[in-house]
Amino acid sequence: MKVLMIGDVVSRPGRLAVLERIQDIREQFEIDFAVMNAENVAGGFSITQPLADQLFNSGIDVMTSGNHIYDKKEVIPYIEKQPRLLRPANYPANSPGNGMWSGIVKGVQVAVINVMGRIFMPPTDDPFHAADTLVRSLPDTVKVRLVDVHAEATSEKAAMGWFLDGRVSAVVGTHTHVQTADERILENGTAFISDLGMTGSYSGVIGMKREDVIYRFTTPLPRRAEHSTGQVRICGVVIEVDEETGHAKSIDRFSLPHEQ
């Protein structure tokens, strides 16, 4: 099975890039299952039902998220009824939505787990315990297991990779919006990369207008950062998973330019 995992999709530039290119990418890489991180889709903060429905209808199968998932209040009733939009599994148990999705893709049982780190991040429960609990809850018949760890610290994401090595097919990092060049298959068969990178405009600072971000760094005065435009790229990885063992056979990083 070939899995596509797309990094943090930021605002309109990133969203349009995915909408316009997802079918081409699926065909080019012969993708069976597509996952993307959607926590920055709506103006850089959270996602709304119309935008989520657009992305699902375009060819995205499951969306993960992170610390911005509830920034748009209208997402709350939607995430409660849409099992393919995930929030971090280590949020308190009464949080709207779920931290794991499982289903059948082309006759193969697949699970996607979303957890959030704790270093330099908002307070949450232990992501290692949450991930371990969910992985243990899966029957052995679920071989393809994908984990998005939304975290700031590379060390925390790398530790999660080794913690789950051999028990899941892939552990991929999101949140920093900077693609790393450390993709590899760990000793026991789990594909890993510290960060998938950002899908959005690279003419600013992690997807936002550089003037707005510089202003916030150089003055104590508040100012909303708007999304930047131009130099759009789609970033992520393609992972081939052995359907019999659940182990990764390959992981290939990509950063595709997109004209808008």
C-alpha cells in the first residue's frame, strides 16, 4: 500500500495547492491512501466544515491536526460528527472529536493516530501513554498504522518514533512547518521523519506575511499575522507499506513547487 502524508496545510495558498494538485499527486505516486495535517487550513488557524468537505471531496482521506484545531468554534460540532477529522488523542477525554480513525482501504485495515507533544506546547496529557494505549487497542489485523505527532521539539518526535518502532508503519512529525531531511526506516520497520514540512507560501515566515511576523518580534504591540502569498510548495512523504507485516518498505520525501 502506498500512503501519502502531507505536512501542515497553511491558509488559502496551501489549501488551493492541495485542491488543485491532489489528484495529480495521487496518480503520479500511485497513492492508495492520503493523509494531511489540517490545523492551519482556515486563515492559519483551525478548519471549517466547508473547507474540510472540499478537501475530503478532492481526494484527502483523513485529516490530522494539533494545537490550533479548536481555534474556530464552528469546527466543534463538525469534528464531533466527522470521524475522519482528528484532534490530538492526548487531549482530555471529554474533548470534542477523536484521536484515532480506523477503516478499510482497498480491502486493507488502516488506522491513523494523532498525538501532540508537550515540550514548548500547550498543556496536554502524556502523548506516549496515549499512543501506546491506542496502538494496544488495535487488533492484529490492522497492519497499516500511521501516527502524526504534532510537536515542537525534534527530540520528542524522534523519541516517539523509537517508542513505536515495529508497532506502527510510520511516525511523522508536524507543527514546525520546516521539512527535515532525516526520513528513514527505523530498525524494526517503522518509517520516520521529524517534520513533513509546510504546504503553503514560502515567501513569508512559516506561511505568514514576513512583515507581520517581524512586527510581532520587534514590538510588544498586538498585530494579527496574515498569510503570505507566492512561492507555494506542497511538502510531505510517500510511504510504501507491506500490507502483510505493516512494516514500511520505503519513505520518500517530496517538496513540489506549485503555481497559483
